[in-house]
Amino acid sequence: MRMLGAEDVMVLLSVKKSSAYGVIRQLNEELREKGYLIVRGKVPEKYLRERFYDL
């Protein structure tokens, strides 16, 4: 499983770094609520692609 950092999220979503960190925080919170362990500052690529339409 590939984990994406802020730089990767910036490129994929065409957003600024602060926005990329916000997306990562939100997605990690969703994963935490589902009972998954998370890596702070990174998000699984598969989950990011599931949550964003046409990525």
C-alpha cells in the first residue's frame, strides 16, 4: 500500500500545502473513526482515490 504525503496530495489535487495537510487530517480522522491505525501526515493512496471523484 502506498502512503502519500502532503507533497503528493498537493500534486494530485492541485492545492496548496496547507490544504493538502487539511485533507490528510480529515481522511485520517475518518479512518480512525472506522478503527484503523493511521500514520500522521500520510494517507493511503487507495483511500484518497476512493474519497475524491475522478482522481
